[in-house]
Amino acid sequence: MKIRNRLIAGTAFAALFAAGAVPAMASSHREAPNITKMPKVDNTDVYAFTSYEPGRQDYVTIIANFQPGENPGDGPNYYTMDPDAIYEIHIDNVGDAVEHLTYQFKFSNALTADTGIQLNVGGKTLSIPLREIGGQSKPADGNLGEVETYTITQVSGDRRLGTRAAITPVGTSAFYKPFDNAGNKSFPGGYANYANQFIYGATIPGCATPAKVFVGSRAEYFAVNLGPVFDLVNFVPVEGDNDPVYGNGTPFPGGITQSQDNQELIGKKNVTSIAMEIPKSCLVGSGNGVIGVWSTTSLPQARLLRTAPTFNQATLTGGAYVQVSRLGMPLVNELVIGIKDKDLFNAAEPKGDAALADYVTNPTFPAILDALFRAPVRGVIGGSGSIAPTNFPRKDLVATFLTGFAGVNQLKTVTASEMLRLNTAIAPTAQASQSTFGVVGNDLAGFPNGRRPGDDVVDIVLRVAMGRLCYPIPVAGKATDLGLCAPADAPTGMAAYTDGAPSNAANIQNAFPYLNAPLRGSPRPQTQP
């Protein structure tokens, strides 16, 4: 009997998962010890994809998210960016693991008249404790006492030593960041109408066609069943129903069913997005049309707390900028890099990733699963030896995370390094036709060929880690053997691993900046897909 049939059909296997601690791929956006101290500069997700908004297929959209777990009602200060930091999106269009283009964002917060809004109360003029005193309808609205703006600089070459040129907004003098969604009373015309005014045309030096830019609060759309995952996986992490998006044929007995009730972030949290839509021709350079994308944040090396802080100067800073957060491919630092090296990874550049490559070639997550379940699972499926993939070094994971796949998303020069890789020559898939499983789901325009907001990277990475690429995958409707490993190397490689938190591109906008308007602080409750 085939191992796959015995595995998928066996109710005993479901019982084994239910009985113990099964590690699973998930992301809490708090992936390294040091970055938990600095949430304003915590880079939580990066998306890079050919724009699938109708008529925008000649553009690439890049979204870098920051500040994990934003609660909609977190007033009075809400979520401004760190004015001491620089937030950067990097592009490698050659394949040497070095940035050739960098888009650098710097933020400033200013109080109206250096005081914020003031009131005369009993003959004394005093600043109010809130950021606003009335409804908001436009950028720099007079009812807003603290205004947040930003500048964008394009750096060609090295991010610190390269040629710098300002990116300027079209039709206005400055880029403004919208006030967060305090609630319906604060935005009588509706928050979406208000926030859309902050989508700017942007002139990029050397680029003949304007780009689009938006920076502001968005509804989180990272699908993950977070709490139960870190409660020693308090569910059976195999597909248990035939959801129309996640359908896997015969449901797995006892497996988790897809449900919005399993979401930890979607419908509950917001996030701050830096989003850019840039013409492909301005990104690809002289390479083969594939680009590598990652995002970082950096802070001044020295930061001293002032004993008498003011709004404009709570700290004293100095020295060179030091990188403190980095994100390209999802889930790498959280569940691939060992805990002793997580802060090092956040500080590293892709060109130095060879020093940490053992975490990919010899991953610990599948080994943990094997250590916990080898004996009972082998008791069901028969045979002996590891139930985790045994093809070392893991060429399938190296291709996924470090080099890209030849003919799909591999750059002209191949340098093993961690970043999102996007083939801009592959046409986008229309929203209604996207597979939440990306390339593994016969959709070449999805993860790991870049990443779209609707791609369920938790399920994809979990399945790839357990050996899905050791079996043929559908490419252009044809079963294709990638030649990276063999079915015998991955006894559970065809199991439909999932955390039960569904993702679906149809639930978000079909236009830039794609992620939905943020959840409101008031009134509650509210629904969000």
C-alpha cells in the first residue's frame, strides 16, 4: 500500500497529532528577542508581486508592514513611526545579494504651532491631551494637532554610500501619513474616503512613469492560528474539511477545519504599511527581469534618554545607522533561524547569509517533529527511520529560500541569500483566479514567486518544510518533478498540513494599496473578512 494513502486515510495518525505537541509554521511578528523591545521598527511582513489590479500589470507592488499587533482603539497616541529610524525597501536586480536600488523612508512628527491643539480653560491656555479635537476629512486637517509626514529617497548602489535622489509627490508639496482609524465620529465621511487621499503619485528620478505611494494604517491580512500554535499546537494540523479554497479531496479525519474563528490577526489587528507601486521597467535594470526584494529598519548606533524629554527631543541620538530588523521571505527568522542567532540575522545583509545557511540545509523544525512522533507515526504507516525529509542538504529548501527556482524566479546571477524573488515577466493572476497555495497550487504568479497578500504562506511553508517539493507539483496543468528530492525522502510530504486560518485574495481590495482600510477603534463590534 502506498505510504501516502495509508497516511492520509488513517484516523490513528490524526489521533497522534491530537495527543502531543506538534511544532507548526506560524508567525507572531515578534521573531527575535531584541526587536520585541522596539515595536515601531519591527518589520512584520513583506509582499512583492506584479500588480493584479486590472490595467496595472506593468507595475510591481511592494508592501512592507511594521508595528505588530496594532489594536484599533489604542489611543490617544495610536501608531506613529519612529522619527529616529530609517525604513528601507531594497532591490537586487542582478543576483549578487547586494542592493542596487533602495527606497528610504524618513518620518517626522510635528505639533501644530509646536504645542498641538490648545484650549483656553479658565484663563489658562493649555495643550489638549488628544491628537485631534474634531472630525478629519483631508491631509493636515485643522482638527488634527499632530501631523506626520515623510520623505522618500532613492539610493542607487550601496544603501549608505550610493547616489541619493529625492522622490517627490505629484500635485502636493509633501507626503502625509493619515491619522489612524480612531472611529466613525472622527471620520464622518468614512475612513476609506479619507485614507484614499493619501495615495500619492510619486516622481522617481530616472523613471519616466510615475509610481504610487501610500503609508498608513491597514487591516492586518496575515492568516495565522497563532495562540493554539504556541499552545503546543492545540489542534490537529492537517486539513479536515473540503473548503472551496483549501479543498484537498477527502477530508482528513479529525483534522482542523478552515474557519475565521481560527484567525489571530485578521479581523482583530491593524498594521502600518509602506506601499509602493513602481513600473517594472524602473526596477529590473539589466538583469533577467527577476528582482530580489527585502526590507530593513535601522536606528542610530547611540540612543540616550533625556532626563527632561520634550515632544521633539525625547532622546539624544548619534553615530552610524545600525540595522535592527530585516524581512524578505516570511517565517525564516521565526522558525528557521536558531534562537541564538535571531538578532544576528536581523542585523545581517543578504550577502552574508552563507554564515547561517546550515539552518536551511539542515533545518531543525522537521527534526523536532521527527523526534516527537517517529515511533507512533511509523506504527501507523510502517517502515523505519525518520518521518521528516532525509535529503541533506535540503536542496528543496535552498531553492525555496535562498536561490529561487530555475526558470521561475532565479536571478541572472545566483547567490545563495534570503530575499523574496519575483519574476516580473510572469503575468499576474487575476484576483478571482489566484490560488492561495501559489506555485504549489499551479499559480506561478504566487509565492514563492514573490508574495501576494492572499497567499497562505503559513500552509505553503509548512508543507514545503515537510517535503511537498519531493513530489511532482502542477505547473501549467502538468505534474512536474523538480528533481530536488524524491518521494522516498519525504514520508509525510503529501499530507495537507494547515493551521486552519484561511487566506483568500477575494477578501481584500483589488487595487493599490490592496490591504483593506484599518479596523476602527469605535464603535465595536465590527466584522472584517
